[in-house]
Amino acid sequence: MTFTVEEKCLDLHINFPDGSRFACPVCGEACPVHDTREHTWRHTDFYQDEAIYLHARVPRVKCPEHGVHQVPVPWAREGSKFTLPIRQGQSPRLSHAQELYQDGLPNPG
């Protein structure tokens, strides 16, 4: 995490441990990571002209049945450059993302 006072910008970097497994978006089976793609989203729900950017290495999994698919992230819609709004009282998407990326999925083997 970095904060630049002059630019009024907070950068959050989200990652996951090597060897993590994620659910195939088609069938839900825990699959190994095939590769990753770097993505950046701007969080628009912040104070006045200050910006928050989320940076993540988003995994693509290789499912034996369905092939290679990108894992959806819980904080943004597919193809969007902006995060979904986080409203007070909702379950925090970023906490879920942190848990997902720190733990991956349990290894079924």
C-alpha cells in the first residue's frame, strides 16, 4: 500500500500466494493457476478528489474440463476499470478479496 500526498492517491496492491488454487468460473472445481494478468481499478467511492487504485494480479485457471478462464474478482464487474460501490452495512468486498487472495482455495488433493 502506498499513499502519495501530492497526488492525493492511495494505491492498494492485492496478491495471492504461489500454489494457490481458485474455483473454475464455469463448474466451481478448484483448479491451479494457469497464468495471471495485471489489472488496475479506480475506486470512485472516496473522499472528494482523492483517489484509491486497486492493483491485482488476477489469476486465470486451467480447468481440466473447461479450459482456461479468468477468475472473477469480487470488487468489480468483468471488463470494468472501476470498483463496485462499497456501502455501509454491506459485507466488505475488499475483506472478501483479501481472504480469497491470501488463502486461495483449499487443495482438494
